[in-house]
Amino acid sequence: MRLLLAAVMALTLTAPALAARQIIGSEQDHSLAAGSDCEGFFKTTFTSFHAQVSDKEQRDIQLTGIDELHVTASEEGGVSIRGWNRPYARLTVCRNAVANTKAHASRVLSSVNVSHAKGEIAAYGPVSNDTQAWWVNMILYVPRRATVDVRASNGGVAIRDMSGSVTAHATSGGISVAQSTGRYKISTNSGGITLDSVSGVIEATSREGAIALRLAAPNEQTVEARIAEGTGEIVCTVRGCEGGQWATNRRQLRIGEGVPDIRLFTNAAPIHIGPVTF
């Protein structure tokens, strides 16, 4: 099945970079999130720096005694989390650095790393400014029933094939969850959220970004959607939409009975609820 997931594009200008007109931008296509290597990562980054260098490494992480994984992305980096049936985690680190010369970019890259200790995985490196910048994309395979907390800024998060408990937050990057069940608490400030073929208990909140929900079994899940203000409205095309409980302003909808399995909330952006497309 081809996953029809929203592409998210973001352009970021940091304050020091703005002064020198250096640009760091990113394009996210979450339909590519099934990729397992750096070259096929769902996020690509472009810059106005003249030179870019990159490398990658892979490491296995033992999870004995670790109840929850905490993942912190770099400022521009993305995170892809995939569930698998092995008892340990496998991390692929995709490191990138840019500057105006290749020698300078190589020096920056040598200072970029990802640490992991006691369930904490985090990217770190030198300061990014008008002469240099860096980012790390992470591909993380974890046991399907794992508990994971992931934080990203502009790079976004893609979650696939999980059945555990996941908390994910991004500032301006998009978040997508597909082919997964379990408990999810998803939030963004301005990035979009896409939920495709998910079940369990899901709470998705975006302050300014749109939310798209694709339901594989619309008659089996109770959905509550709400838009606080603005001109956005809820568009619903699954069975049960018209029979649902609509507010008169088309900014509140409840489908099904009982306690909601899925709660969707945006402050001022549209919400789209539709069937999974095979």
C-alpha cells in the first residue's frame, strides 16, 4: 500500500544567518519515511553555503534496564522512528555540515556527534552562525512496544510500525504517524500533523499547522476534532461524517459514541478526515 502523506516544506532563517543572507531550508516528504538509509531519508536540507560534507554511522543500542527512550534532534535535523521485532535499538546517524569552504565544513563535521546513554539520545555540535551550520538526521529502529519521547525543532518526525507509547513534539517541522497502534501524544507549533492508518489512543495538537487523519476503519473509532478559531474548517469524507455531531460553525465534530479514541485540535488551521487510499 502506498501511504499518501502530506509533504511539509519549511524555510528557516536564523538570526545570525539572516544578517549574512545565509539560508537553511528543508523539504519533508513523509511518504518516503520507510527509507532505512541516509540517502532515502524523508527530509532533505538545502543551504546557500558553498560547501557541504556528510557522513553516516550505525550503532546498536542495548535497552536492558531502560523503560523509556528520549530522543532530541538537532535544530535542523529530522528523526525517523521505526518499530521492529528485535529487543535492542539500531541507530543510523546521518551527519551533515556546511560552510563556505570544504575544509571548514569538514572541521565542523568532525565536531558533530550523537550521544546515547541511559536511554537519552541527543545530537550536539558547534554553534551554527553566518559562517557554518550543521544538522543530523536520525533513523532509529526500536522494539514495536517501546516507550519513546522525541523532540525536534525544524526537522520533523516520522513514526512507523509502532504499537507502544510515543510522545512527539516539533516546533515547525511536520510529524507523521502511519501503520501504528498504541498511545500517541503528538504536538507541533506550526508544522502539520498526518495520521495514517492509526489506532489506539491518539491526541494530536497543532497550534497553527493543519491536521490530516486517514482512517482505515472509520466505524470502529470515535473521533473528536476541534478548531479553536480562525477561518479553518473541518473537512470530513468518511462514512459517519454527516451523521456525526457537528457544531454550527463546522469547527467541531464528533464521530462515534463513547470516549474518543482520537482527539484532534488546532488553534486556527484546517482539519481533514478521510479514508485510507489503497
